[in-house]
Amino acid sequence: MVELCINSSYFRFRDKIYQQTFGTAMGSPLSPILADYVMEDLLESVTKKLNFSIRVLKKYVDDLFLILPRSEVQRTLDAFNEYNPHIQFTIEMEKDGKLPFLDTLTIRSDNQSVKTQWYSKPISSGRLLNYYSFHPMSMKMNVAANFIERVMRLTTDGSTEQQKQKIFHILRLNNYPSSLINRLINRIPINRIHNTAHQAAHPTVSPNANDEVNSDYAPLTQQQTSILPPTSVPPNSPPPRQNSTATASPPLPCSSTTTSAPNILINDIPAHHQATTTPVAEDHHQTNPVTYRSMPHIPMLTRTISNILKKDYNNVKIATRNIKTTKTLLKPVKDPIPPLDQNNVIYSIPCNDCNNVYIGMTTNHLKRRICGHRSDINKLVNLASDNTQAKTALTQHITTEQHTFNLDNTKIIDRTFRSTALPMLEMCHIQNTPNTVNYRTDVDGLNTTYAGILHTIKTNLSRRKPRSNNDSTTTYNLGFDQNEQST
């Protein structure tokens, strides 16, 4: 099954179909799983070749954090690079007692304690969600607050004031008001910062008599590998497992400015996860499952609707999404899908003998639905009988008016990636199109609350000139669903 999935990666470019011959497809759900298996097999293979024990070996995706004797650095690198010619590592060693690992800078002090700082690469642009961007204010506040808390949590070397200046500078570059930045910084409890710093910065350890001296151990990172001094192990921690590997905990939420990174694991458990928790008693009462829905961000309107839903439907959680994305600004580089091969669409078929149109929906490819209409029409013609029952409003119009429809001129007027939204979308288009042959009962399920909104959309559309494109497809979206296909 895995081999079938890997060998079935095809893509289309400039009307030509290509097959991927090496590696796994980007964006495939199987790719990260296979990559993790490869990394595990690589680590197992390399550690068996080495004739010494790696003091610490931690893994986060393809980034490794190791402790090993300084004299064995080059040999270890060669062992990693011998695994596969297509997988080559680079290495970064400790410099002046400092070693960056993802977005954390580890610092080894003279007293053999390990402290950390938040780290960003010199080429980092410092770009966050801009304060003037078209997003809900709560989202901007959360981005700034999470960024501040992450920087302060990763800083355990006492340079809090210095990090605050960096935070202020980066947020000001993204147009956040100074008063808001200061308020968010002061909101972080000081005791939380000090507790985190105390747990991570103060542990020290004396080397065992059987260990080599500290200078013989080299902290370094391989492109995907870093190595920390052996003195980073807390005094009361259990001895490290021989050739053990462990996957680091997931990173905290952060913005696109920094590389998402795990917490630096000094022990097998991160410091801020070591607090004991009291198990929650089981609730034997039946509770309604929580339902999550997304709505486009429209200032004032979205928030009002969300507040109304919170009062009447406690089990519904609303998340906002931006309707102004870069996808609407950039020219698509992918080959467009031919109209007849598109699915989850709302379409219209014009009548040849009058100005009416038929509006329908389909979850299948449009060409299959058109074949179904053509089959129904042929049955009406071949079984010319008054008892023939019309399946759709289209065939009913043909039967009663003796008209014909131009199936070759079928147009897509809307599309959604969510098939559950199709019935609502179809009713909205039927309601907004005056010259349809559809039954009036087709819009019975449409709540009257949408009447005002649909009237506004209809008025705005009537003022625009119809736009045509190369594929003879006229599309306009009522804004009910523009989610990505993965949602």
C-alpha cells in the first residue's frame, strides 16, 4: 500500500502530466511520516557503527542535538553522511560557549550551568502579523502576546531587559503601538518568567569520575544536528540511556518570524512540563459535542454574529478567516482545471428558446452531471409519453414548454471545496437569479434572515459588467466558503 501511494504521485504542468521518480511528494500526508521513519532508521544505524556512547541525542523532526567527545566529532559526521548519498549533514560546533539550536541559544557558563536565550538568525526580517493587516484585533493581540511570552520563556540567562528591547523593536517594525506593546509586556506575570528561568538556568552537575574531562566533549549541531556540553544534565536527573533518542515536545505557537522549535530538553521532560497535575474527575453527565465552524472576517458583522451564536449555541465555536489573501493578488501558476473536470460546483444551463436558465449543483465532475441531464432529455424524447415524470426542473420545463436547453453552454457560477455547503449555495443563487426555471420549493430551506444580504449582493452584481474568461466560465462567490481543500 505504501509503495502504491509513493509511486502514484503525479502532477500536471503546461498540459503535460509528470510522474515523480525520486522522493516523496511535497504536501503529501505520507511524506512527514516516511521522513520520520527514515530519521529513526538513520539514528539506529549510525549509533550502532560508533564504538562510544553518545551522551545525549535528542531529535526534533530532522534537527538533532547531541553530546559527544570532541575527538569523535568528525567521525560521527562521516557516519551520518555515509547513510545515504542523498542525505548529507553539516555541523555547527559551540563557539565561545554558545550554540544556537532552532530559535534557542544555549549558553554554557563558567560554573558549568546551562542558560538559554531566545535566538533569531541575523537574516531574520522580524516580520509578524502587521497591526494594520485585515485581521481581527484579537488575532493581532494573540500574535503579539504569544511572541512576547515565547521570547521571555526561552530567556533564562537574566537578560530580560535586553530581550524586552528586542521585543519592542520587532513589534514596532510591525506597526504595533508603543502603549500596546508596553501593556502586553507588563501583563506577563514576573513569577512565571522567574520560575521558568530558575528551573532551566540553575541546575549544575559535576562530571563523573569515569567521564572524560569537560573540554573533551564538544557541543555542536549537524545541519540537522546540535551538540550540547555534558554539564547540561541536571543534578537529580536519571542517567542518560545508552544511544537513546527522543523526540522533542512540539513547539509553542509562534509567528513566522522565528523557526518553530521545541523546548530545549535538558532532561527527558521539559522543565515547564514537570509540574504534577491533578486528574480531572470523569463527568458522567452527557455533554453536547463541540462543533467548530469558520466565518469570513467582516468587521463588526462577524463579531456580532459570533456573539449571537455564543448565547444560543454554547457548543458551537467560531473561528474567523481572512477573505483577503495573497491568492487573490498573485497570478496562479498552476494549470487551471478544465471546467468540465471540476466538482463541487454550482452551474447554470441556458434555455435555447427563452431567457430562463436552470441552476443546479453537483459533487461529481461537471461533465458527469451534464451526461446525466442529457440522458434524462433523451428519455423524454424517446419515450414521448404524458406519464413520463420529470426528474428535475430542467426536464419539467422541456415537457411543459417544449423548449430545449443548450447543454454545451453550461457555465460554472460558483464553487466550494465543502460539499456540505452546496445546498445552501445553490439556494442563494436560485434566490438571486430572477429568470430561473427552478421550482420555488427549491429555496424553502433558505432562512429569511439572508434576504437582506442577498438583495445587497444582487444589487451590486447588477451594477457590474459581466466578466468573461477563456474557459467561458463566469464565476462569482457569495462568500459562504473559501476554505482550502484540506479543511
